[in-house]
Amino acid sequence: MDYFTEQQLEAFLESFRSLGPLPGILLTFMKSFIPPLPTLVIVGANAAIYGMWAGFLYSWIGLVSGCLITFLSFRWAAGTPYMQRWANKPKVRKLMNWAQKNGFNFVFLLSILPVGPFVLVNMAAGLTRMQITSFAVAVALGKAVMVFCVSYIGTNMTDFMEQPLKLAGVVLFIGASIWMNRRLQAYFAASAPLAPDTEIEI
């Protein structure tokens, strides 16, 4: 993971510019399957190399595509014995119970944040058999907001570094996202208590 610095990613994207948008889309697509990949760095690098709007589009396509494939895979596998056993774990059951009741808000709110358990969100939505259209719209809108904010920061990083007040705003944005992510996770867990013998229909 030490390779995934902003400088390294920009050098990687620059070296494969002949392939057009594919490298930028692929990097963000991989985020749904390799959770430790730094979303902020990858999206920012796309914006820095391809430009604000092209970088935004490539990052958005990659992230939404990865989320949809993860969601559809777990939705298809929800009825298998292994997934049934995994879904009965207490923490997973709480997350799934809340997702069942508040699916659109659950996906949309966590999709807006640049940090968070993206893979778990996609998995929980898939296991609860959330409607495909609702999931697609929620994740598309949420990721659009997040990618736009991060892309804007990525294309104006020089200005932010030269102007401390703008840099403070970036730091505040990231810190607020981390805080909000933790608060939302705590809220989801607290608002979805399950009795030990509760069954989740999947």
C-alpha cells in the first residue's frame, strides 16, 4: 500500500495516458474489492491528471461500477448457506436490519463520505435484497457528491497549500467526514437492535 501515494499514482496515470480513461476508471473500480485503497488519493490523482470534470467522470464511473458489481454479487449469493451463516453474525445482522428499513438513506449517506466501510455497505445492501434501482440511484447520487468535492480539492491543491485558510477547510472537510462516518455507524448500530433469536429474511 506504500505505492499508493499521490505522486506515485499521478506518475502511473501519466505513463498510461495513451489508454485514455481506462487507468483512472480501473483504479477507482478496484476500491470496491481492495478496501485499503485510499479513495481521497486516487480520486484526487484522477482530477490532477485528467482535469476537474474528466477526472470527476472517470472516478465516478469506476466507483459506481465497483459498488454495483459488489452489490449484485452479494444479492445473487444471499441465499447460499455460507452467506446465511455470515449474515447471522450479530454485527452483520444489525447492519442488515437497519439497511432493510432505511435502504436508500443508508446507502446514500455513507456514499457521500470519502472515508468509510464502502464494501460493507454494498454487501449489506446486497444481502438484504435491496431493490436494484434504489441502490443504483442512491450510490450514484452519493458518489457524485463525494467525487465532486474530492476532485475539486485535487485540482486546486496548489492553491490550498499556498493559502492556509483554504488548506484548513480541506483538513476540516476530511475530519468532518471521518467524524460523520463514525457517528452514522454508531447510529445505525444503536437504531437496529436485534434479539438473539431474530431471523433476517434474505
